[in-house]
Amino acid sequence: MQRTSFADMQCPIARSLERVGEWWSILILRDAFRGLRRFDEFRTSLGVAPNMLTRRLNALVEAGLLRRELYCAHPPRHEYRLTERGKDFRPILLALLAWGNRHFSPEGPSVVLVDIDSGAPIDPVLVDRNTGRPLEPGSYTTIPGPAAKSPAGARPGRTKERLRRPSAGARRERERRHERGQMR
Amino acid sequence: MQRTSFADMQCPIARSLERVGEWWSILILRDAFRGLRRFDEFRTSLGVAPNMLTRRLNALVEAGLLRRELYCAHPPRHEYRLTERGKDFRPILLALLAWGNRHFSPEGPSVVLVDIDSGAPIDPVLVDRNTGRPLEPGSYTTIPGPAAKSPAGARPGRTKERLRRPSAGARRERERRHERGQMR
């Protein structure tokens, strides 16, 4: 249920979800990476109602992740191709795939990522392109960027501690609120 | 609108979305990584209706991403902590953050990932943990895993070509369907 727009939120995660924060959209992108392009291909793959599919495809085109391309003039027929922005969604899908395999495949994985040359299984990990350092707890932090204008989602200075747990001040404030009966 | 359950789908992406394929859930996880733990903290951060927040928190607990922990016995008060499964969601959030910064921050990023030691900006990239090779088009493919039992989402053998575009056979079938007027 997407009753709220997150477009005004500054957080880049919220803004991303504004465009794809819905099952069907992400599964459509998954299928687009698998080579599907046409309405009926998506419909068959997903088993989704046509009106829902139309809405999601249009939203993905509007958000610039897919583009419609005429492949037949008479009668006019379109197919949907990933844009550069859509292709950039690849790491998120791969991370979801790895997470799903790890946590929701009690019977073993049904889809395995392998190296195209060696065929060896791939264990995807996020690293810093510049240093090769894995992005693990304690190796990175977030700071406000040039466009930050409110404290929502980012605070000045090193926020690592805050990423882990609220500051002592926040905890004290919480205790005070708790004493006033505002916490649940 | 989550009217369909994807739990029966074999695809690990679909199974992951079953658990978190909804804006609020992902933003709750984002906030949990930022150190938020209590109902009112999430409510204040997200501006979400309490009944919706309750539903999403319960769903995340049920899916094993958060656990409820008593922090006050009289009156009973709970907070929500990331489980190991929840913590494993980190790469997906970071990939969403990077994608959002790249594509939906026309005014410049509001949140920047930096190395905790050097303070240098981080450019997250997904690599194979074993080889360090970036997961870019043409470097990997997917194959059916031990639990694969249907052609949905995976086909035997190297599927790289299929990931890129349908096979010649599929294209011919498409042409036939198109001639019968089934394509749109």
C-alpha cells in the first residue's frame, strides 16, 4: 500500500523505494535482467493481473528504469528495455538473491550465482571500489552530503556510534519520555 | 498492495521480497541500522500511522529480521533489535543508498558513505568474496541450484545468453504468438 510519497524525503533509500518499493516492480526488473521484454512475457512469468502489470510498467518507464521501444509499427507494439538507471539496479537484485538464498532456502538454493568462466559459486560481498575493503559494521559510516538540509537520516560528524545505538543523550531523553509514559 | 504470496516461488528474490517487499519494512530496517529500537522512535522517524507500524514490526519479527526484547518489566515495554538475518540485510540497504544517490539526487547527495578511518567517500561495488571480481554483466551467470525443481527462474546449463535475451526458439515462439495477435 503506497499511500505516502517518499519523494520529498532526503534519504536516498527512501527515494529509491519511491521508484521500486513494491514487489511487482522489483520482480519486473528481475525479469528484465533475465531478458524479458514484452508485456505477455512479463505477464506469463509473473502471473500478475494485466492492469497491475500495465501500471507497474508505466511507473518504471516514468521513473526512468525502463524505456518503451516500438518493435512493430503495424500494429504498433512496444517492448520494455532496461535503461542505464535500470541496469544500475543490478547490485540490489544480486544482494536480494544472495540474502534470499542464505535465509529463505531451507531446502537449499534454487538459483546459484556462478563465475561465468570458472563456474565456481560466487559469494557476493559489497566492497569499496577504491580500496577493496568490505562494507562491514565498523568499516564505514554515513555523513551528511552537500544537499543535506535537515537532521533526518544524517547528523553531522561521525555517526558510527549512532548507527549502532542512540547516544547517551538520546538514551537519557528516552528515559525521560519513558517516565512521562510516552514510550510503548 | 501485497495481494499475492510469493513464498511458494522458488526464486530467492521473490522469497526475500515476501519478507521485506514493502516500503515501510525497508525503512524500518534502515532505522534499525541507525540504532532505533523503540516503537515511538520508529514512529517519529517515519511519520507512519501506529497501526501500520505495529503491523510491519510484527511482520518483521515473524520473518525473523527483528526480535522483540523486554527492556522494562513494569509496565512491560519492548524494543526491537536486528537479528542476524536482519543484519544480513545491510548490503541491500547500502546498494539502495548508492543507487538513490546516483540517480535520484539531482541536488547532490544528502547522505554520503565514507570510510570510517580515512573519511574518504566509498563507492560500493558488489564483488565475489573469493576472487574479488566485480559482479558485472558478463562476469557471472545463474544456474539451477540443488533445490531447483521447475524451469521458473532458472534453466539448466549456462544461462548467460538467456539472461541477456530470449533464445532464438523463444523469439520464434514470440513471433508466432504475435502473428496470432496475442502480443501487446
